Amino acid sequence: MSTPLTPSPSSAEPADFEAAFGGHGIGALASKMGIEFLELSPERSVATMPAEGNTQPFGVIHGGAYVVLAETLGSIAATVFAGPGKVGMGIEVNASHTGSVTAGTVTGVCTAIKLGRTLTVHEVAISDENGRRLSTVRITNIIREV
């Protein structure tokens, strides 16, 4: 059973996105891509995404899919950190893709670098089922009132 999101650093369980984000859930794009959260807190969040359905014409996961996974992780972690009535909005993303897969599931692990009053910075390491790093993404979010 999932628990509602709270801005508590101890909220490292799968989230009830419908309740926490006013019925918006995880978002249409993340849902279409099959992103599933395993952990969620401002300091560390983890989610998975299938390769199937997220590939480019040559059959490997599209680099943009890695970025969507990372931005989803970072922005939602920033929003949890921001607390009620506020939202984390991505203002800068940097990605370095170092590997690819054609099948299976990739996992993104999002770690806070800076949790500030108006800005957050997270690093997301995306790896394959064998732990091989495929992409490293850094996302900066600005904290805004809803």
C-alpha cells in the first residue's frame, strides 16, 4: 500500500501521486513511458522505466527517455522538498549518455546535491539491470508557489 507524499525526508516509500498532486498523478508523459516510483524523498528517489516503448529507430532507449526519467525524479523530489502549496519546476537539465539498452528495465537513482530555499539540484544516475551506468543527469529546479 502506498502512502501520501509529505515533505518529510523519511518519506522513502512509493507515493500516492493522485492525493499528493491534486489528482494529477505522476503526469501523462511519465505514465505513457511506464515510469514507476520505488522510493521517494527529497534526498533520494528511485524509479524504473521499461526499454520497450521508449526506443529510437535503431532499437535502443532514446536519450530523451533517460532525460524524462531523470527530470521526473528530480522535479518530484524537489516538489516533495518544497512542501504544501509549492512546486519544483525544472530550469536546467544536463545529461551525459554513456550506454544504451535494447530491452529490460532501467533504474534511475536521484540524489540531492543541494536543497535550498529557492533552488534544488539533484543528480540522477540511470543504470541497466546489471548496474551498468547508462546516463548521468543533473537537474536544477526552482521552488515556486502553486
